[in-house]
Amino acid sequence: MKVPKKIDKFRRDLFRSITRQIGSNAKKQDLSNIEPDKVKKVLIIRPNHRLGNLLLTTPLVQEITTTFPNATIDFLAKGTLAPIVFKNYKNLTNFILLHKRPFDNILSYVSIWLKMPFKKYDLVINTVKCSSSGKLLTKITPATYKIYEYEDDENTRSQTIHHGKEAVIALRSALYGSDLEKVTKEVPMLDIKCSDEELQKGKDILASLMGGTKNSIAIFTFATGDKCYSKEWWSTFYQHLLVAFPDHQIVEILPYENVSQIDFKATSFYSKDIREMASVMAACKIFIGADSGIMHLACASGVPTLGLFSGRMEQFRPYGKNNNAVDISLTGIAHWTEEIKDILNPSQKK
């Protein structure tokens, strides 16, 4: 059942109005006296179904695992992707899954909301400050401690916080207060935790597609909305890659829609299995693509990743060792080429 846009907008506006003040005092939450070994049950709330948004929660799961070694984690999300993304996270034991389209299964959707006030956790974390449903679910779920959102403080107000780091910073701020060194230390990278078996399968698939004579550059030419660059743009860039990197072969990772902005001119790989896609990308030397869920999947697979952005870069760019991003609206193809060379040959980086 497709909900009309006007009704959906009204629902969103209503939720925002209702939840605007919820968690407004979250920055006062003090976990400095908490005993990490005694935290046994944690709930992460991320009521979203999109691949990229779920992958951006993997740093928080890693942080909780490290900080609270005896804790098991429940994860509240929308859709069916979360159990696949977190398949190899052993301390994540239970998924609470809201239907992606509530009106398609309204009874199931409502029943989850009705059950949440009867659960009990040591800690509940709402991962995104702009999520009205996330704040409301945090409000109604009983817990000893609750973190509603990331709150700016004098130590971080001047910084643009990466979307994948916000909830980690929120947790650390509650735990360590003004200890800037602990709050801002390196945040875990996105990680889908491919198993050795999955990684080997990815290598085998890539070898069967490309042969074993050259290293592979993976490209992803699709994205949603204005993040999807034109066929002309991608055709020019693809031809440049062929000339600039003759010692490498190019494989195009295809989207769920099975379309190509270069009209399938490169050898391509298509799969609906996101873990299989991750394993194939992990076997490549570099991944190049626009801001998308698949870009975040590449980053989480461990392949060095170059994100192609046109604005809003700092909050969503690939971060960590050998990952980078360029703003194509401010730089040219020569700059992008140098960035690719630096990623392919980090020891020769200027």
C-alpha cells in the first residue's frame, strides 16, 4: 500500500513536532560512574531500512562491544537488511524489525511499538539526532541509561562530525565528559565483517570474471537523485581510467536496478546478495563511486575507497586508512587521478 506523499509529509511533520523536545537534555546524561562489566543488555535504535544508514551504524556496534565486553545487543531497524549486514557480529543477538512500509502491515508495526515499554535495558542509544521515531522509541523503552542524540559541546562544536561517528561521539561524551582525548580518539571504521570463506569466494568470482593477469579497479556508476552523474560524465571518466591505468582492469559493480551509466562497456558483476558484493569488492585494489549505499558497502568490505561527491562530503565521505573523497564540483579529472594513484600506491604518496 503506497502512502500518498502529502499524507507521509504530514506524518513526518507531526512526528517532528511531537518529538522536538524529547531528549533535549541528552547532553546532561552522565555515564561516568557506570561499571562497563555490569552492562549486560544494550538496545541500538536505527529505524531505517537503507543499506548505507545501517552500515554507518557498524562503528557504534564495534564501540559498544569494546566498551561493554559482557553486553549483548538488540538492534531495532526497519526492513530486512539489518540481520544480513550484522550477520557476523556475534554479540548482536536480537533484531527488532519494523516493516519498511508500516501501512502494508500495520498490526505488526503497531505491536512492536506496544511491546517496547515492557522491555528493559541497561542502555538505549538513539543513533540519529534527526530521527523522530528514534527519539520516541528511546523515550518509551525502559532503560537505566539513555542517549538520545549527539550534542555539540565546546570541544567539538567547530567540527563537522561524520554521520558514522555521531553516535560513537555521543556515547563517549556521556562516558568521558570533557576528556577530549578519549572522546575524539580514532573511531572504528565501517565493517561488514566478511568471513574468510566469503573473502575467498569473492576472489574466486573476480578471478572467473577478469582472469588473474591484472589488478582490478571496481567502479559503481549508479546513485539516487542528483548523486547519479550523467552517462556523458561517466563515459568520459571511464575512458580516462582506461588510459591512465593501463596496468589495471576495470569491473563495474551493478546496482539492484541492473543499469549502467557506461552502457555495460566494462566487464560487470551483478548480485542481489550484499555480502557477496562486498566480498567481490574486497578482492579489488580500489573502489570508485558516488555517494551511495554501495559506496559505504565497499568501505565496509575493506577495499580502499574513493568517493565521488558534489557537496555534503564531510558527513558521508569514506574515512580511515587508504580511503578518500573528492568534490567533483570543485576539482578536475587530473586531481581525481592523483587521488587514485595515491590510494593504489600509498608508499609513493606525495
